Amino acid sequence: MNVPAHIAIIMDGNGRWAKERGQIRLKGHQAGMEALHDIVKACSDMGVKVLTVYAFSTENWKRPADEVSGIFALLVRYVAKELKELKANNVRIRLLGDIAPLPDAARKAVLEAVNDTAEDTGLVFNIAINYGGRAEIVRAAKQLAQQAKDGSLDPADITEDLFAAQLYTADLPDPDLIIRTGGELRLSNFLTWQSAYSEIYVTDTYWPEFTPEKLTEAIEAYNGRDRRFGGIKA
Ligand code: FPP
């Protein structure tokens, strides 16, 4: 099996999973957090270089306040519960998104996770929090415009590589495979720049039920894809 270097996941379907069980939506996110534990471990064991998960989008603030605060509380719990094992597995945590508006406890927890794993050399585990692909592109454009204004950059020198270096994913390969659970056929503002040539795999399975076996199925489907990057088959 050819393991993708970078797998990105839209962890959708937590709410529907909970509803089908007569439980509140937050129970679905809680079960989703447990599913995530197994997927991170599986990616680390398989030798995936980068795993990126969409934990909270710039649009998710529109949800009821108790669900939003519940997701951030889960994030705090996730770090408290998992940090030791992540470190033991040499996993390095990075963040994608603007964490400034997060509640203090959540911001502190994720920064602690980033700092404590900064020297780890195994799986790079990107957690997208308050992330939006368009916001990320606007941020990059602003950074380059500022450099041009300061006189340290000639706009004529802006290339795709230079632009990509301003993104949260600077230095990381683009996702080879984007998995979306929960059946919706869209990217929802996730990795808008980086997904240009990603293979997309959608499964109806709700995120809490997405197991390492299902991850293997997704990778097998990916292995059957013919990636041409705009060229023709050799
Ligand atoms: C989408 O399902 C899921 C989210 C918006 C939150 C994802 C959060 C977790 C998996 C748990 C916490 C994460 C970490 C990193 C600790 P949905 O609510 O849109 O489901 P629905 O489409 O069925 O309503």
C-alpha cells in the first residue's frame, strides 16, 4: 500500500451520529474525539508524514453558544488526555487558523500542545481551529503586501512557492488525500489553496464511526487513483 504523505480530514457527521442515538450533539463531538485518537495513532504507525484535521471552522461560530463552548472544552480535555501519548509517539502538533478569539483555556491548551511537541520529529499533526481557507489566503496576501510596502519584497518576485510559504502549512507538502466523512460532497473552505490537486474521498460513515480499518479503505481507494497533475499518463 502506497501511504499518502499528507492526509487531511473533514470530520463531519458528529451531530447526526448523536441524533440517531437520541443524544445531544456534544456527545457526538465527544465520540468524535475518541475516533480521532485512533486515527492519529494509525497515521503515526503507518508512516504518514502529515495529518491535518478540521476541528473548528471560521463559520462554526454560527452554532449555538453551548455547542461552541462544548467543542472548546473538548479541545482542552483532548490536550490534557492525549499530550503524553502524542509525545511518546513523537507526534508534533501544529495549528492552522487564528486562535486569538478562542476562550483562554482552549488557547492555552493548544499552545501548550504546540510548545511541548515542537521538537518532535514524527507525524506532523495539524489541527485546524478557527480556520478558513479564504481567511488563510487573505492573511498571506496581507503579509506579502506589507513586505512590499516595507520595501523588502518586489511584487514581481511573488511566485506560487513564495505565496505558499505565507500559509499556515508553510514547509509542508500539499494534502495528497482529503477524506470527508458524513457524506457531503464539498470542501467547506478547507485547505482552499492546498487542495488544488488533492484526491478527494467521501464516505457516508459518520466521523465517530470512522475507524483505522476505514482509513485503510480510503487509502486503498486513493491507491487506485490516477494522479496526473494536469499532465497525461506516462
Ligand atoms: C462536524 O460535525 C464536526 C465539528 C464541527 C467538530 C469536530 C470536533 C471533533 C471531532 C472533536 C474535537 C476535536 C478535537 C481536535 C479535540 P457536525 O457537527 O457538523 O455533524 P453534523 O453534520 O452531523 O451535524
